[in-house]
Amino acid sequence: MIPVGTSVQSNKIFSPTSVQPEAVQHTAQVPQLPYWSLKSNRRQRRSAKAGITRAVATTEAPAGRSLDRSNQLVREGSYESPLVQHQAAKEDEEQPLIAHSLQLFNLDEAADVCVIGCGPAGLALSSELAKQGLSVCLIGNDVPFVNNYGVWVDEFRDLGLEKNLNRIWQDALCYFGEDKEVRIGRQYGRVCRRKLRKHLLQRCQANGVQFMAGMMNELETEQTSDTATIRLADGQVVRSRLIVVAAGAAAGKFLHYEEAAPAVAAQTAYGIEAEVEGYEDNYDAESMLFMDFRRHHTGLWPDTAHKLQDFEHPAAGEGVWGAQEEVPSFLYGMPLQPGRVFLEETCLVTKPALPFAVLKRRLERRLKAMGIKVKKIHEEEWSFIPVGGPLPVAQQPITAFGAAANLVHPATGYSIARSLREAPAFAEEVANLLRKQQAVGDTAESVWDALWPQEKRRQAAFHVFGMELLAQLDIKSTNNFFSTFFRLPDRYWRGFLASSLSSRQLILFAMWMMVRAPPSIQFKLMQHMLLDPAGKYMLRTYAGLQTGKTHAGHANMMMATAAAIMLLAAAVTYELPRLVS
């Protein structure tokens, strides 16, 4: 059917229905969601002399805290919060209730640790803490795992969790422009959320974790006391020597964060698990589709994407027609069985979040252009992952883990493998600190220092630097960036994705990118390092100025790196007139 008001091109490829490219004007109205903070109320001020701190909810942001309020809005889903909550409220009768697996916590006793949140991070940490001989109370809503998780198989294999994958692909495919296929050469897997949750619950049960249904509403601590008091939404009170929030990024409402850091960004995705026709005509069904940045979502008639040729269509070649104001997105696909695929249109990172409606429209247009017919949708998914932003400060009476503690890779959105990997060592450190019998505030501060030592803060600052760069790239630069990224030595690009490179190795990673990248990306890296606030944030963190823990060696290293980047840039000076013209 030809839409009203359009003309038919002779080659039947160009579709005037998309003459206006998929540029997104970020004018969505942001609802006034609750602002959360550790705020002194009247009762708290009366208790100030006793050193009592209370975490409560308010609806007004304190003066000078507008950035905190903005960050918290993003952590809660921003203008997409209704769909984020809808996603979280999904049900799965095949996943047993936690209350049927774990013993009920005795409110007459004080726990060594209370873990707030029953997702993968919360369950994994609870089981590891209990394995250390600590009494653990797991608090949270008794809900199933509902998100789709994709992981690198070698990372799950190293964790002994490979049996919790229900599909493994021997390779992963990327497309960074027409006829620019890149095979990564690394196994990718889909996590079976039912198996993983059952596995983690069995660990919790075996180690003696106890459960209390509900969510924390208030926290009251006395700095000189050895216990904190948690008041649940239903009024019940739980006492514990340490509180660890692992209820996702939205739980940032209970935490304090560092100042002078870049704002929180978001990765958004709209996906469907569906029965389809035509997928195998476009992609290798034996490989995972990791990233397809080709702009098949705009300017094409149905079933014409495969006919694109350079110089014969504006979406061919680099595919940059009309893309100057467009926020890039890509297709992510998991072929599950013949005729059934999980397909997701994903925006890697941007500020503000790319709306789900835009992603859904792009996915539908992309599939039509490729001749992929959706016969039946079994499940829809709305994924909203807050990424980057400030790190928590150590001087607060409550701790966190998982996404609540910013253990999400700012540049990729990966978190599950990292949380599962770090849980054992973190639990051991917590057990050692609790044996010292310190006051609540002192223990919490020491726990934060263990979770986010200066070295990890430097790594996170580098990742934020990368995230901020990606958020500013257009489609052509994005394709150039990732084409370069996957040509690096395996240890660097794999280490970057896994958050396993040290701060010094990340500098080497940056140098490799500078050497291998085309001049346009070299220029953007140099400009971003020296002029963007994210570059300044990274330099401050490496030097220890962000936390006040100055390290001259790292400061000198960063200055030398900046100088080296400038020298490399000078080597391609002949390109600059072309780049800026």
C-alpha cells in the first residue's frame, strides 16, 4: 500500500514515507517523580546530637541538588518509568516464590547483613555472605527474573554458570554499514532466567539465607551504634549490622553520590520474542546478531534492504543520509530456533533516553525493509538501563551492590556477569570487616572503600569517558569507532567489555584506539580528552582529586597520556582542515 501524499520511485527502494529522517527531538515532558535523598527532617534534627541519620523520601529537591534530582529521575526510568514498571511487574508462574525456598527471618533477632533486593545481584551476594558464616536477611519483593540476559560464554563458564545458558552461538555478527560485516569470533549465550534464579535460590537455601518480603521505606542509624534499623513499607522493623542495597539503579534514592561528575545517561531497548519468516534470508541463524547499525529503519520500501547499492540510494554505503540529528540505534538478534527469534532495537547510550516509541517504530520499519515478517509475538520487552553518572561516596551509613552501586559498565550496559563475578570477593571482605566489631558508619565506609577503591574509581572514570564519547557520536563515527574497537588485540576489547582492564591497561587501550582509528576518530578522541567535562573528570579521578586521595604517579601518567594523544593528533594534522570544513 502506498501512503497518501508520497511518490513512487522507479527502483522501488526509496520510500518517501521516511523523507524526514529518524532524528529525535528530545522534547518529551518529564513527569515530576519523587525525589529521594538522605535528608534531615525535624525528627532527624532533634536527633542530630545523638548522631542519628535517617534515610527518608521527599518530593522536593534540596537547594543546589538539581543535578542529583535529575540523575535520580533517570535512575527511575525518566519519562519511560510507566513502561519500566510494567516490565518489572511481569509474572512467570514457572519461577517459584522465594518464600517457598527460604526460611522466614526472625524479627526478634538482628542480622549481620540485610540485603535489599532479590535480583541476580542480591541473590548472588546473599548466598556468598551466608557462605562466609554471616546471618543474612534478604529483603525484597518476591518477584521473578523477567529480563533477557545475554552474556559472553567464556565469562559464564569461568563462573561455573554455563549450565544456566539455554542457547549458545559459536560466533557473534556485527554490521557497521552496508557490506561491512564483522565476525567477532567469540561465543555468546542467552541466560535462562528460570535456571539462573533457581540456581541462585538453591545457593541461598544451602547457605542459610533467610527472607523477608517487602521493601525498605526508611533507614535509621546511630553512628556510634553497632546496628541499623530498617523500617519496611508495611511497618515491620528489621535490625542489622550492615545494610546492602541491591535493588537496582532506582535504589539510588537512598544513597549519596560524588559531586562534579557527568550526569547519568541511559541505554534503552525495545524487543520482541516472536515467530517470524525471513530472518534466515538476512542473517546467519547459527550466529548471534550482536550489532547491526545499518540504517534500514528509514527511507526504504518493504523487502528492499538487500537491494541497496552505493551511489544508487541515499541509505547505501555509509548510510548517513539525513542522519545528522539522529541518535544511532542498532538491531540485536538472538535466533532461538527455526522461525523464532528475539529481536531488539537498542540505543547504546544517549542523554536523554531514546524513547521506547522511537525504538519500536524503528524495529518495525527495519524488519519490513528486510522482508522479515512477524507472525506472532510471544513477549515484549522494555529495557531501560541507567549508565554512568557519579559514583557513591564512602561516607554514608548504607552500602550497595550491583546496579545500585553503579556496577554497570557505562559504555555497554553490561552488569550481570560483573556482579556475579565480584560477589564472592566482596562478601569475604564484608565478613572480615564485620569481625572488627566497628560502629555502623565505620563499617559502611570501609565496605565502600572495598567495593570502590581508588583503582576501580579510575577504571570507572575511564569507562564514563568512553560512554560520554559514544553518546555524542553520529552514525558514521559510531561505525568507525566500533570497526576500530573490534580490530584491537582481543585482550583489550574483551577486557574493556568485561571491566577487567586496570587503569594503566585502559590507557594502553586508548593508545591502541588512537593508533588504529581513522583520523576522524583520532580527532574526536583528542577533542573529548582535552575539552569535554568527561575528560576533565577522568583526569581528576586518575590524579585522585575527585576523592581527595591524590596520587602523583597517576597524575603524571595521565598528563603524559594527554601529551601523547596531542602528539598523535599532530601527526594527522593534515586531516584537520577536512574534518572541520
